[in-house]
Amino acid sequence: MPKTELPVLEFVLTNYKNFNARQTRDALVAYWRHVEAGGKMFWAVAGAMSSAQLGLTLAPAIRAGLIHGFSVTGANLEESLFRLVAHHSYKDFPDYRYLTKADDTRILEDRMRRVTDTSIPEDEAFRAVEKFIVPMWTRATEKGERRFWHEYFYELIQSIGTDLYEGDPEACWLLAAARAKLPIVVPGHEDSTFGNIFASHVKTGECSPSIVKSGIEYMAAFYDQYKELSAGKGVGFFQIGGGIAGDFPICVVPSIKYDLGEPVKPWAYFCQISDSTTSYGSYSGATPNEKITWDKLTQDTPMYVVESDATIVAPLMLTALLECKRAPAEANALIAKLAK
């Protein structure tokens, strides 16, 4: 058994020697060295990580100063809020692989929306949050106000009463990010449950589509946010999954360079946790060095790909990083001894 106060770090350094394990270890060590030196780290989160309760380790990492900005899907944004207000009403389906069409129809009739082995409750999540956010949209329409998509959720999650909490607020990454005022981009926010709900209110004339700033405006704002994040030791890019959550923000570097014609630092680190194998034309499965040709990374950027399940790898890495943050001298001594 580990004898240090850093059991997860020691476990990874001792046992993760080859293949995806080696990538995990090396990415972890490089992440720590980057932030310890004063660098920042930007996370791109695709998939359904909020429903998978990644906030259990993501929220403490935000509070510890290990994460400095996000690009997330609209689903991950809203599902972090759902977990806070409707946690007890979620249902799990550990045998989901053996469900029949009839089983899934019964889940539908129970007003549950399945996400692999868990499910989001329609009434306790979607409809409960709808009662709060729709009035925010209508007020903004009346006043002619315009905000980014995440700003509505930042305000909402900090304004609802603690009596509405069912989940642990310490495990809510959206709440932690809102309190820390972290920069967030939500590309393609229309592709989410509340994106659909908003569209329905636009269709009926209750809300103006202009109250939500566009994805183009997200990128225009991100130019300045990236410059601030990349000051000093630079900012790294930690990506879960692929798609627009990853591709949108990483493009800020070549866009500043070629489209604005301004000097810009490249991303200082890159790691992707992906279960998508390299395939023809797939962005999710593209190897990091392909990004060199797009001027998103350089040949000197530390690059790592962990081909595994992010719900396994990310909590492991974050827990080890939190140990490093709590005991940096001991962590560095352990890394010097075991990271070979």
C-alpha cells in the first residue's frame, strides 16, 4: 500500500508504464509541471460528462486553480445544473446493454431520458429548470438585453435557493465555474435540450432570438480571453471527446494569427481522452500532429492521446493533480523518483 500522502499519484507513477497507461502518466506529469510553473489549462468537454458526474472531481479542480476555462456542449452545461437540482430523481440502468425496445419505451413512458446507463428525469430536471430560465429569457426580450448562452446559466445557478439542491453543490462544476467567473464558450448551444426549448419560445414569439449572442460572437470574445489565458507560461488544452466542443476553441490560435493578423502564442500543452479510433476524416479520431498542419499546435507542443473512457481517466488524473496541489514538494520528489 502507498505510504505517502499522495496515494493516487504514487499508484499512477508506479503502475502506469506502457500503452494508454503510459500516456495517462506522462500527460498527468506534464499537466502538473505546466500549472505549477504558472501556466493555465483550458478544458474542452464533449459527451455527457455532466450526467456521468464528472463534477465530483472537476469542481474541486476548479476551486484548486487547476482549470482556468472551458469549452462545453450545451448538454454538459445544462446537465451540470440538472444534477444539482434533480439528483435524487435520476435512475440508473447498469444492464443497459440488455434493454429491449420495449424496455426503452417504458423508460420513455416514465418520463426519463436515458443517457447510456443513467437517465435524466423530465419533470424534475427539464421542466423544473424551465420555470426559472424562461422568465429570464422573456425579461431579456422585453429589455432588449443580449447575453452569451452560459451567462444565463451562470446567473441561474447562483440565484436558485439552496433548498432546491438535491445534489452536492461541492460536486457541481458549473457552480464552481460560475463562482470563479471562468471564461466559457458553448459552441453549438442550439444542440441541447434548452436550445430546443429556447427555439420553441422564439417560434411562438415569446422570446427574441437576438437575446442569445451567437457562436461567432463567442469566438470574437474568445480572441481576447485566449490572449489573457496564454500570457506568461501559456495555456494548455485538455480535451475530452471530439466534435465542436474541441475544434471550436482550439481554432482560436490560427484565427488570431491568420485572420486577425496578430501575434499569438500556440497552445502550450495538448491532451485528448478519446474513445474514437483514428479513422478517415474524423476530427475526434485525428492524431494531434495533424493539428500542426492547421497551426493549432507545433512540433514542440507536449502532446498526449489517451484512448480510453474519460469517466475512468479524468477523475484519476484530477485526483492525482489535487494531491500535487496539496503537497507540491512531496509530489515533485515522488515524480523525480518514479516517473521514468
